[in-house]
Amino acid sequence: MVSIGFPLWLGDKKRFAVKIREASEAGFDFMELSFDYPWPLPDSFTPKSIAKAMRDAGLNLAIHGSWRDIRLASPINEVREASIKYIVKTLEVAKELDPMYVVFHVSTDQAIREAREYEDVIVNAAIQSVRDVLSSASKIGVEVVFENVPSQFCGSIDHVKKVFMDIEGAKICFDVGHAQIHAIRTSKGRDVDIQELITMWFKELGARIRGVHVYDCFVQGKWIDEHITPSLNSQSIKALVAATKSIGLRLNFAVIEAFKDNEGRNANPKSLIEIVKYLKESLL
């Protein structure tokens, strides 16, 4: 059966006990703890105490690796190598917490659209980074998956296939919202058929996809509001279930990566009880 997760952030350290309790009561199987800002911490107590609290509540743990300032696809080798060094550091910390997996973005700030002649250099840098991270993760003993992003690199199916399809052992966490945002930004219109989009990614990547991030995105003029708590009637939820069934893709996990509700308040795991139940019953 697919495991259903809810996000938690190190910045929530004053509220993490409440969120963990609510996630457990809502029927979640695990929580995905983000190592982003304000990481690095001056101590190792906080992530360890959070992990212990999760397990005491009957929840498993996964980790979202830092992404701010991390540029695994940078064509500037010094930047890429510094990112790898930092990733290895976080993997060593993660190992102590015994996570289900650790997920990382593969990105760069380089202006690919404005300098197409450097695209192959960036792709090759990303490939080398993925190989380096997988090698380090194997030695440390942590499972790693990589996530598509909404920016200009590793946002398209083309980039993702170029980077991951020829690397043995490379697994993907497919972020539905990121794919939707990228499609909206690169399409002539603003309407995107999300079920068609998910189905395309599933067909192209197949068993490389280990799990998904899913949430709602609202288009407001030129602004796209993302990581919104979905409902049972949400297009993203319905499209995800329909696409898995049409392709026959079995997922290991699905994180409802909601940070806020549609009123801008902090996302509440309790509001997702019915969706957790529905996804457990509906996903293959």
C-alpha cells in the first residue's frame, strides 16, 4: 500500500509537536522533514528530537534536502562541487535519523533560455552531480530520490529524461505542482490539462518514479499560488489518481505537500483526513 506523508519544516520547531500529533490523528503514515532554512542549525538536537517525536507518534520519517543556494546543475564546477559537499554533509546527518528517503532538487540559476549553447554543459553538470550524490548516498546507506522543479532547468520532461534516464539507480519524486507550474509558464495560454500532463510524465518516466508530491496551485493573473491544501474535489488529486490507474503505475509514497490553505493560513493535517483515506484506497 502507498504511504501518505505530510510536510514538516525545521522552522516549525516551536510547533512541531502539534503538527506531528495532528498528522498522526489524520491517518498519515509519515512526515517529510525539510532541512531547508534555518538549516544549518547550531546543534543536532532539533532534527533528532523531531524524528523521535514522529516515531513516538507512530509515524515514519522522510527528509527533503536543502534547496536554497544548492546548485547541483551549475556549470560552474566550483559551485557544483560546493553543493555536492554540502549535500554529503546533510546525508550524513540524515543517516542518523534513519529516513525512508531523502529528496533533492537538481537546479541551477543559469539563464538557459538566453544561452542555449550552454544547455549541454548544464545537463552534463547535472548528470555528474546525480552520479556523485548517488555514489555518496550508497556509501552512507541512505536512499535518495530527485525532484523535478518549476524553474527553467529540470522543469521540463526533456531535461529530466536527459539527466536521469541513463543513470542506473536514479529514482524520481514527481512533483505534480512543479510540473503544472512549468507547463503554465511555458505554454502560450494559461490553461493546462493536469491529468494529461501527469499521464505524460508517468508514461515517459515509468518505474523511475518512486513517489509524488501533490497539492493545489491557483493561477491569479501572472502569479501562481502554490502548495495549497487540496480538497477531495481538487483537480490535482483527481488527476493523480486517474493517471496512476490509466498507466498502472504503483507509487511507494505520496506527500500532500501543502504549506497553507486557500485562506493563507498554515496547512492543517486534520483537514486532510478524507483525502488521506481516499488516496490510500485509490492509488495502486
